[in-house]
Amino acid sequence: MFAPCLTLLWILLTQISLSVAFFKEGKGTFVVKTNKKIVAWNTIITASSSVECLLLCTNSGVCCSASYYEKNMFCYLNNDCPLEMENDTNSKTFIRKSAPVVQCPEGYIISNNLTASTNCYFFSGDDKQSWSNALNICRMKGAYLWAPKTVAEAITVKSTTGFGQAVDIWTGLYSPTSDENFEFVDAGGALTLDTLPFGERDPIQNDDCVEFEFAPNNNWNWDDDPCDRAQQYMCEFPRVSMNNLLGMLYLENCISFVNIKPNQSLPIRFKNMHDE
């Protein structure tokens, strides 16, 4: 147990370039209250874990607190802070200390509709790359290949970046097992071309990388193509950076505050622990 925690801490403290907002004191940090639940909320969403619940609140522009109820896997989001809480042994509550400040990388544009997406995007324009080259270009700025989730997001990204119809754009969907089971690399999330979040699939060609286009018939099409084919691509930068996500994992498994700063020592309760 302790070794993974130290590994996560090492990653957090060495990858400063991608996590300035995370490490600055008072920038988007959360205090954690175990066995506590908020008594009022604005939104209820199903979440697979308290980490995902915290991410939902962190990625929102208005959420100030969140409670995760383990029994029904509900995430309760509240826009108010401070707030009233009650005792509940099956709950964990996160209270924001201050709003996160994460800017778009140079060359990226923030979504022009924050209700559809709060992330930043970079469209390659005339530059065409293989899928792996495109992925690495995105990673250089702490981003990932686009992971479209909703029609509203796709419309917003099209409007924000200005790509046209019938433009094949690499997404982060990739089949590591070459069996038509795909996952969004870096962004997370698995699906098949029969379980798309929206849009239509082109005929399956048994290739491992997936491109996305706004077709001339005004439909959103997904198509698997050879990964070495040079195509345009879209990078998506999460305004909750990758290190924020690592910090949430650290929070979930190791300690109870997401306000770790460089050179901060471990809490006393960890000093005499040994690897299990």
C-alpha cells in the first residue's frame, strides 16, 4: 500500500511543469471530510468512485463541494460553500478551498461554450500525422488526442477550432488488443464502435485507430483506420491537468488533503509505516 503512495507522491513532486495550479497553495485544493455528507445539492450524478466524484466537481466551473455516497454510487454536487453537513459513515465530502486556475497551453483555444466543455483544444489544420505521432504531439503540452463525449461538445469544438466537413480527425480511440474493443488513450474510457456515445460508425475495417468527422450529410461519423495513415488531429487539454488527476488518486489511496506542495513532508501517521 505504502509503495504505490510514495510512487504517486514522487510523480506529483517531479512533474511540476504540468501542475503549477495544483501545487500553488490555495489554487483549486480540496479539504476532505470523511463520514460526512452534504444535506443540500444542485446536481446528482452516478460516479464509480469518490475520485470520479471529486473530478466532476473539480472540472465544473461552479461546484464548490461534493459528497460521494458509496452505497448507491451517487455523487452530490453543490455550488455553495461553506455548507451544512451531516454524519454518514458511507460518505466522503470534498470542500473546495479556492477555485482552480488552469490556463490553456500556447496555441490552444478554450471551448467557446463552457456548458458543453471546459477544456482547451488544438486543431492541427494542414498538419497531418500518423496516430502515434499525433498522440505524442498532444502529450508534449500535457494534452491527449480528442475524446468526444457528446454531440454538444463536438459542435462546440467544431465551432471553436473551425474545422470543416468531411475532415478526418484522429481521436484518442485505440484498440490495444486489435479486436474492435477500443479505449481512449490517456483520457480514459472504453467502448466499441457498436456502443458509441453519439453519431454513426462507418463500416468496420478491423483497424486499430479511430478517426472522427462531420460528414456532408451533417452526421458525426466514427471510422477505424490504419494507425500509420497521416491525418489531421485534435488535441484536448483537460483544465484539470493530468497531475490533478494523479493528486486525486493520491488523495483516494494515501492521505486526506489535496494540497500537497513541493518539499512538504509526509504526515506523521505515515512515517513509521512499512510496505505491505
